Amino acid sequence: MDYRSARIILSLPKIEFATLRRDFYCDNNLFFKPFLPIQSSLLPEIDFHKDKLMQEISNHETENGFKFYVFLTNETDKIIGSLEFSNIVKGPFRSCNLGYLLDEKFQGNGYMEESIRRAIDFLFLEKKLHRIQAAIMPNNSKSIRLIEKIGFQKIGLAPNYLNINGVWADHFLYQLISPELF
């Protein structure tokens, strides 16, 4: 199933995306490097991406996580971004973590804002989650501006929060609470 807005399509993972996924990550490897854990040397290998897609499909089926690939409505043969909602906890917590990436060539056009807003509707209205958390490195000013524009509130600084390229990096923590009380 796809989720659409005016300019983008959010598509759940499919094995057929293996080549598109490889191209997205390989084309942006240097751009993403400062913000991601160490990338696998297998990044150019199609089987690596098929395995990742299988994990993402399984996470969706068990509702442990939701990964969406972002396409432009008029260019469905190229992934321009991804959104991942991970560590989904149900019960009284009803919360998850958000991570996102956007192709360097598509930065500054509002595509990620549009994508996140559409995905938030899915999580809050369809999946009845209460809270979405995002962790952002203090030097990532573009991402901070984006998340604050969407309405996420800063809740603090987490020292040594994630290991990014072999270094434990501080992150600001943000949250967005559903306006609905489920």
C-alpha cells in the first residue's frame, strides 16, 4: 500500500526496490556518512539490499517498525528519501523513534516535510501511536529546523546517544505527541 500527498508517494518496502535502494544509498553515501552509523562494505551489493528489504517487510508485518521509501509522484523510478519508524512500543507507551534521509539533490524543496507530515497521519490516525521521538545531532541545523517546523518539541540533550562512524555522538531529543488521546 502507498500513502500519497500532493508531490510525494510513501511506499512500503518491496523486494523489487533492491536496485533503487542500492542506488539511493550508494549515490548519497558521502552525504549521509556524517549522520549514520558505519556503513557496510556490502552497500554496493544487491543481496545486501534484498536482505535489508526483507527485514523491513518483516518489521512492517509484525508492526515492530515501518519503513517508507519516498518517491516523487511524477518520477516513480527513483527513491529520493526514506523514513523509518523504529522501536515501536505499544501498550501504555504507544511510542516510536523517527529517522529519515533525503537525497542530497532534493534538499530544500519541502519533500521531507511533506513526507513526515503524511507519515505522522499514518502513525497517529491509523496505528494510534501517542508519541514520536526524533534524535538529531546538534550540528545538523537543517534537520533541527525541519523537525521544529513540523511541531516537534525539544525535550533535552542525550550525551553519547548514538555511535556515528565509530564515535559516540550527542543528540538533541525531540518529541511529537498525538493531539488525540487514544
